[in-house]
Amino acid sequence: MYYIYTILISALFSSLFCNNVDKALPENMPLHTKVLWGERGLFRRVKIAPLTRQDELTLRVKMLQLHQKIALGSLAAFYYQSYLGNQLINGNYDNYEKHSSMSKVVWSTYMLSASLSYFAPPGMRYTKKMSSMKIHRALSWIHFAGMTAIPWLGYNISKSSMVDRDSAVQLHQNVAYGTLITMSISALLSFLPY
């Protein structure tokens, strides 16, 4: 009889412990993560979330590793596009089409990378203290805003009058440089210890 009680109590304790670990979500999740991955989050309601917390964490690692690789490729392409843009500013219009084509590559890869990070399941924990990843996330708001504005500013150059063209080019260039700098710093921070 003792063995039966031991087995039942062990099974009960094990199931309680495993269920709590499985469903344990971190405190201090960012708002968008709560909306997507909280206990009643969108991904849980539409039943596309992994079944276990361990599977969520595995998915998170894969998504963030892919985010990092695509982001580095996007950053390299952005540097090349910036080089082509400087040639245009200096009067060499031979690479106008290439600059335009690269803008689509840079924007698409950037948005894919941003989506992987944004939609990733929650991490193990979120702290309130400053870290390289907190700065990385803060900078992401700046370069995301820049990356959404750059195509519109480029289009604005082609639609501006000759009088306004120089200021439109200058604004496009300034926003592009600011975006490139914040992306570069963000990339460097991702290699630092958390």
C-alpha cells in the first residue's frame, strides 16, 4: 500500500511540477509579447503556439538566430546601397537602377528579420536592469522608423521639383545614415554578452 501512495503522490507532484514549468511565462514581458504570447495571447487563441514551453523556447532560439543572420545580410546590403547612393549624390548616375533595386532587397530582408524578432516567443525572463539587449531593442525602434521612412523619402525625391530636390535628397540621406548607424550599433550589441 505504501508503494501505491508513493507512486500516486510522485505522479501527482510530477504532473503539477511539469505543468507549471510548461506553462510558466516570464514576468515583465513587453506589451507586444503579452498580446501575442500571453496566456490568452493571439497565438494561443488561434492555436498556432507550440504545445509546450520547451518547444516555444526552441522556436524562439531558431527565430532569433535566423533574425541575426538575415539582419547581418541586410546590414551588409544596406552598406552597399549607401555606397551607391553616395555615387548618385556625387553625380554618377550609372548605378541608379542598382540603387533602386537594392532598396527593395534591403527593405525586404530588414522587414523579414524584424518580423522574426518581433513575433518570437517570450524568453525565459525579462529584467528591468539595463543590458546590451535592452539597448538593442531600444535602437530597433529608431532604425525601424528610419527603414519605414526611407522608401517614402526616396520616392519623394523623384516627385520633388528642382527647387526642392536638394533638400529632399539631403533628408533622405540623413535618415538613411541615421538608420544605418543605429542598425550597425544594434548589430554590434547583439554580439556582446546579454
